[in-house]
Amino acid sequence: MEESIQKTATTRAFARDLQSMLQEAETLVRNAGQQLRDDYRTARDRVASTVSTSLSDAKKSFNTVEDSVLTRARNTARTTNSFVVEHPWQAFAAGACIGFVLGVLSSRR
């Protein structure tokens, strides 16, 4: 009978230990999940910050290039307009020559 009581006590102790280990494992898994979420958030925030900075720099560069191209295009248009106003027949002859050359080249194909 003592042996049976002793086995029951040992079984109960084993069950308690097993339950305690399962609770500890569950706590560890929960903590690991929380740590992963925190690491994910940190990495996501770092990437978002880097992308945002890069995008902002790209927009600034694009605006600078756009301003430069528009300025050059306006200057070229003004220069061309001045030339055509001052030398209309030369501009007409240049346009006719370019048109003739393009016509000859396109008819060969």
C-alpha cells in the first residue's frame, strides 16, 4: 500500500513538474514572439526611414534636373526665335534642307 501511495505521489509530482515546464515553455514562446515583433517593428521603421530619406533626396534631385532642363529649353527656344526673327529666309532654307534630307532618307526604307 505504501508503494502505491508513493507511486501516486511521484506521479502527481511528475505531473506538477510537467505542468510547470509547459507553463515556462509557453511563457518563453510568448516572450520570444514579443521580441520578434519588437525586432520586426524596429527593422521596418529603419527601412521606412531609409526609403523615405532616399525618396526625398530623389525628389529633390529630380526637381533640380527638371529646373535645369526647363531653363535650357527656354533659352534654346528664345535663341531659335531670335534667329528666325532676324534671318527668316535662312531659317526657311534650313528647314527646307532638313525636310528634303529626311524625305530622301525615309523614301529609301
